[in-house]
Amino acid sequence: MTKINLEQSEVEVREKRLGSITGFNGTAKELISYCQDGKPKECNRNFSQCTGCNASTAFCQLAMIRDIAVVNHAPVGCAGEFYNYNFIFRVGQKQRGVDNPIHGRYFNTNIQERDTVFGASDKLIETIREAYRRVNPKVIFVTTSCASGIIGEDVEQISQTLSEELGIPVIYCSCEGFRSRIWTTGFDAAYHSILRGIVKEPRKRVKRINVINFWGSHVFDKLFKRLGYELQYIIPFSKVEDLEYISEATATIQICSTLSTYLAAGLEQLYGVIEIKSPPAFGINGTDIWMREIGRVLDCGDEIEKIIQEQHEKVRPEIEKYREKFKGKKAYVTAGAAHGHALMALLKDLGFEVEGAAIFHHDPIYDNGDKTSDALAQMVEYHGDVKNYSVCNKQIYELVNSLNKSKADVIIARHMGMTTCAAKLGIPSLLVTDEQFIIGYEGILKFASRVFDALDKDEFIINYSKHCKLPYSKWWLEQNPFLFLGGNNHVENY
């Protein structure tokens, strides 16, 4: 188990803390075996096309708090995410029924070439003051960048000084892009800042459950209302006062272990808020396991068994109908780690063969150190191996090559942009943007309906592909997809 240490101003990166990797090709079972032996096989690329950024994932969470401001100490190009997350912020508030939805309050210090020589501290100080003057936030988060890190700006000291001057928390968040190859370290950086700067000691224990999520649908309300618990969805669309006492909850559940490993473990270690450690509730077996863990932790096992029986009677006949429709179909999955594992389990529940997967990174363990949290191992145990399993940090050239060689009937993707590649190859695709839409027993049927619709439109995709051109040469498409992946890359799979 990783010890959460709030005395440190910067979170330890996942490579060191968890042993996370971004390069692997083999089978899912092989990767599990390597990790269980304590020797995950990291394969380094000698060519890399693109990847995610820690600063972006940190901003993804901090930007969604309703009464704060974010000061991004970076060149203006790093502010490119402002529009995207402000759009999500506005739309998400309306979907969640938030009264008086607001715009995000994001500021950038516009570090320029001259500043990299003479320093940009004055710009940071003035921008923090201006953010306070303009929007009067309850808290200001200051996020760092590659540029501010390279020139050695003392952002922590400046934040502490401005906090005293303005009379509100000005919280330093160290999330320079170069700090970690694992872009999800940015989530950890954001949560480390929240734990250090906002969360307070509990006054009492209350019948409330924290739900660490992105910005998807509310799907847990009915279940926990029946069990007698109030829900608090965090972090998106929370206020500072909501976050101050997440330490008082009974337990924490999560829709994505990749997202929330650090915060869930921190709340348990520091404040005794029990983390539900089984993987999130995706698929029949996965949901059964998750539900029974809820029953054990909340001491309501009898009621949970009733719910499981009710839901099985309701959804299993419909699942069997879909299994008949999907018989003989093959699917390919590309997503982040936790959602990738969940999507594979869902597809196998529906009778698909998972022909291959490109998962953005792999965490051998989570911060709680509990093996029951291993979603990939759980998926393989209940549904079998995945032969062509790669860990690929959004390397599109590998994905296109793999898809070109695959026999997939459909591709399921979690992140925008990935489905375009499949369409150009004439493969129907489904983009899962609302991760909570497909969770739980009813989520299986919702997912099945969406996949069926995607397959039903294959004629359009095939015609579309005839008028598109891939940006990759014939030479590359004839190569092994993992030509540039060093180490044990298992080329025989292709």
C-alpha cells in the first residue's frame, strides 16, 4: 500500500509510486503474470507520435470545481484546454441539474521566450491577484507547466505568499508535463492539492457515500437511496464547501480506478473513509462482485442479495437476446486502463470475442495495495484471455496498423479522435463518452443497444472509408504494429 504523505508538496509520479508502464505487447494474461511477479515488462519506444499530458488531466479535475479559479503558469498554448473543459463544465452542470450554471474561471500567465530567460514570477503574482479581483473565488489553484518547471519558478512559495495576502487558499499543483510519462499522474496531482489545501478533519461520520467520477450520468442514486445513504458526486460540479468534509463520508465508490486511486486511498488512510476496493460495476460478474462488497462494507448483505436477484431476473433474458445477435462478432477496444478493462468485460458478457485492445497505460497496483482492485485480472478470470493486448499511450500509428491487421467488426473507444481511424478503415465504431451510462446491470443493456446501432450502420462506414485516405503509407501498414516498441514485443501475435 502506498503511504499518502501530505507533507510533500508534490505527488510522487506513478512510475515510481505504482510501477506503471506505457509500453507492452503480448496477452492480457502475460501482463498480469509479469505484474504479479513484481516485474512488469516496460517496453520503451524509439519513436513516439503523441501522448497525453499531466497538466491537462490535473486541469480536467480542478477546472470543474464551481467556486474556484485556476491560474495556469504556462505559455498560452497550454491554455488550449480552457475552451474544451469550459464547454464540458457548462453542459455538465445543466445535465446534473445544477442551479445557475456558471462559466469556468481560468487564467493563463502567458510565459514567453523572454520570461524563460528573466523569469515569470511577476507575471504569476499579477495573474493570481487579477484572478482574485475579477471573480472573487473561494480558492485559487496554481498549475505548473513544462516551461515554468524548466526555468525553476518557485510556484509553491509564491502561492503561500499570495494566500496570506489575499486571505484565501492559493494552492500549488505540481503537474509539469515532463514529470511523468503516465498522464494520469495529473489526476493524482490535482487530488493531492485538494487533500492538502481543502479537505478538513471530519467533525462526525455521516451516512454519505463519496462518488469519485468524471461528469457522466447519475446512476447510483436509486441503489443507495434504497440502502439509506446520501450520495455526493465529486469532483466535477462540487463547491469548496462540499469538498471540505468529504472526510466525513462512510465510504468512497469510484467509476474509474485509474482516475481515483490516489484520492480514494488518501481518504481511507487519512480520515478512515472506507474505499470500496473491488473494480467498478461493469458487466454481470463485475457488478455482482461490486454489489457484494458494498453489502459487506455497509453491513446490508441481505438487501444486496435481493437486489442482485431482482436485477438478474430483469436483465439476463435481454442479455441472452443480444448474445444471439452478436454471436461470432469480434471487437477491438481502445481506452484508458480501468475503462478498457470494463469495456472488454462488457463485450464478453454480450458474446463478443475481444480481438484486441490498445490500453493507454497499465498500473500493476493501485494506491490501496489490494489485489482485489485488479480489474484486468478479474476480467481475465471470469471471461478469459485477450490475445492481442497492448499498452499504448495514444500512439495512433500503432492503433491504425493494428486495426488494419485485425478482423474486428466494431471498435469501442473511450476517448475522442480514436474512432476516426476506425471509420477510415471501414470499421464501425462506438465512442463511450458517458462512462456512467454503461455501469451496473441496466448499463449492460444500454451498452448493448448502442453497440447494435453502431453495427447496424456499417454500410455508411464502409462507403465513408472509400472516400477517405489514411495519413500512413503502404510501407507502414505492412510492418509489424510494434516495430518501434523495444523489448519483449511479441511480434508473432501478428
